[in-house]
Amino acid sequence: MSQDRTAGDLIFETITAMGQEEQEHCIHCNEKWYSIHYRDGVCHSCQQKNLPGRTELARRSRHIRIMYGLGIAALLFLIGRAIFG
């Protein structure tokens, strides 16, 4: 670190760097947060509430679609058996 930098210079550089930090919206509360505080699309406040992130939601969605598809297939099978014996 250079000796000619003052505390004011360091504060200004820190504030400037924070302003350049990328921000995102939380997938649950839609609050805008700095990306450094995000984990899988969830802000710190929602992480404290144990709300799931993008990966977990995608996994749950995939399981729901599979179960829905199996239910439809079973229903069609039963209707086919009832009609055609």
C-alpha cells in the first residue's frame, strides 16, 4: 500500500468499489441486494428463513413434473383398460 494514500482516499475507493458491485433481486422477496450476499439467488434475510434457492426449486419442480406425468400415464392406462377390457 502506498504511503501517500489517506484514510479519506481509502474510504472513497471502498465506496466506489461497493457502487460497482453487481446487484441482484432475491427470488423470494424481490429485494435488491449485492451479489456477494447471495447464495443461489436468495438474499441473506431469506437465507435466514431457510427459504430454498434456485437449484432446490428447480429440483422440486422437476419432481413435480415427473409425478404429474406418471399420474396422467396411470390415469390413461386405467381408462384404456376400462374401455378395451
